[in-house]
Amino acid sequence: MVDLQGPEQAPRNGGPARKLVVFLHGYGSNGDDLISLAPYWAPLMPDAAFLSPNAPFPCEMSPYGFQWFSLDNRDMQMKLGGVKAAAGILDAFIDAQLVRFGLQDSDLALVGFSQGTMMSLHVGPRRAQAIAGIVGYSGALIGPQELPEAIRARPPVLLVHGTGDQVVPFDAMAQAEAALKSVGIAVTTEARPGLPHSIDEVGLQKGGAFLQSQFAGR
């Protein structure tokens, strides 16, 4: 099993972690990318630790980046197979970190971008216990047809997507929303007018407020 590694940020209040936010980066990137969001959200969640592991595989298109699964073949079944293969690695990482910090699934949130969102939306609903929430930027739900039989938990989800995204089509947000709601998952969406494949200030604010609210309700 691959042992995921990446940058971390300790709780802002200097105490032990009471919450855990795990960032899952996009294709060809690395953990240094999304850990940059932690300083913006730490004031909202001063007792949260932030982890941003590198995806388990070297990126086939970027010598300095990583991937959760290959995009060499864009067939949906191939993508689903890749997501499933990486899911076991991610679940093992999550389990190990919860033990490390002495926390429960309800103390955990997943935040993904693009391919990282695809991983978050696959893994979160399949865990035995519900996590606090999922924030997914510019992503998609892979294999929605399998979710009704595979679902084990229903963590609340926030999806944020730019209407100008030319990497992951904007329509993917509505498709994910419909599939997730059909199995009883509460979904909030935020469309960002004209935004390409990225995260803007409004999306950052929405994500932080969502996580703060979900953790406060636990």
C-alpha cells in the first residue's frame, strides 16, 4: 500500500487537533497547491489540522506532479477503475490520520479540486461513518450509477464550479448534484460566472463558511 505524504499545517490555536481537513489536489499538481488554502480557513477553525497529501502516483503528463488516476484513457469505465484503485489508498490514509490525531470520521472534512473532488465524492459516501462534510471545487462524480448500492454514509456536500471551466465541464456540477441528492445527500451548489478551472475568492469564502458550519453542528 502506498504511504501518502504531503505538507501539513497544525491548528492555529496551538493546541491538539480537534478537527481534520484533508485537501485532495488535482491532476498533475501536488500537496503544496491546496495547503495554501489553510491560512485562509484556519481563523474559522482554529482547532483544525490541515493535511494535503500528494496523490499516490507520478503524473504521466507532468514530471513534477502527481495523479490519483490516469487520464491517458478517458473512457468512463477506465476512470471509474482508476478512482476505485486510488480509493483504497486514500481510505487507508484517512484511517491512519484519524488514529494519529485521536479523532472520528465526524471530525473530518474532505476538500477536493478537480480530480481531488472526484476522489472526495467517491470515498466520502462509502465510508462506514459520515464525515463532517465534503467541499468539491471544479470536479465531477465518477460512476454515479454505482452510488445507490455503494453508499454507506451521507455527508453534506458543497460543490463550487466555474461556468467558464474548459477542463471539467460546468454541467458536471448539476449532474453530481442530481445523483447525490437522489441517494439522500444534502448538496449545496455555487456557480461562479465566467470562472475557468480554478478557485476564486468567493469560492474560498463559501468553502470556509460551509466547513465552519458543518463542524459547528457536530
